[in-house]
Amino acid sequence: MDGSAAAALDHLRLMEVRIEHQTDMIVRLKEAGEDTLEATQKLVLLRRVLEDIRLQIGGLLPTEVRDSPRIGR
């Protein structure tokens, strides 16, 4: 994998971690009885951005990475 593909893969993984953290935050807010609207909107935005990134850089990634369950969704 060349440098561009490695950087793209790192960025995809970083976005996935951010989505996991945002999801956890929503759960904590719900458990605390707090408003989740803003956190939920941010989660939707993060998911859309991740999908856009996948579409834009998918060609840079090797097939085995694109086909992985997490990265290639």
C-alpha cells in the first residue's frame, strides 16, 4: 500500500473512531436524561462525511481493505 492509500486508510479509521465516540456520548446523554438532539445531528453528519470519504478515496485503497467489514461498509 502506498503512502496515499495508507493515509486514506488512517483517515477512515479515525472517522470510525469518532463515530463510535459520538455514539457512546449519545448513550450517556440518554442515560442522564439529557437532550441528545445536537449529539445525534453531529452523528448523522459524521456518518455522511465518512460515506463521502469512502466514495472519494475508495479507488486508492487495495481491494482487500475496501472489502473489510469496517472500512468497506
